[in-house]
Amino acid sequence: MPPHPHPHPAPHNRIGLALGGGSARGWAHIGVIRALMLDVLASSINIMQVLITRSRLAGEPADILMTPLLADLGLMEFHRASSAIDAGRRAAEEVLPQLLMRLNGTNGG
């Protein structure tokens, strides 16, 4: 069997960033790097939030769980607030019957 081309394959994908020369490009590259760093930071925050939420729900399960579908919404995408509000409204409408039963003292089960 031929040897593996990489004796120690990387455990995850690697991303390379090739930057050109010139001072104007250098300043532009700083913007690119900052944007990439912000994207990584936002992804890290989302991952931490999901892990903390799952952990808390495992220890203290919710009676009713409302989960708006916002997976495609980024941390800094404030211009998409209306789609987030619509997703929240749809999620609230889905659990409204359960909420009303709880408020009326019945659990519907």
C-alpha cells in the first residue's frame, strides 16, 4: 500500500489566506482579517450559547420550548431584524395553544 501523502493529516480543515503587497492592499487586508476574526468570534459565541442552553435544558427541562428557526441569521445581521421577528412570531404561534392550556391550569396530556 502506498504511503499516505500526509503522514500526520490535520484533524480539521485548514483555511489559507494569501495577501498581496502594497500599502493600500495592506490596509485592506487588515479589514479582511478583522472581518474573519469577527466571524470566528460570532461562531464561537453561538456554539457556547447552544452548549450552555442544552446543558441547562438537560438539568431543568422546560415545560414548553419555543425555538424560532434562526440558524441562517448571523450575529451582526441587524438589517435582517424583520425576518427574525417573523420567525419569533411563527414560533410563538406554534406554542400558543400549549401556553394557553398551562395558563388555564390544564396540561392537555
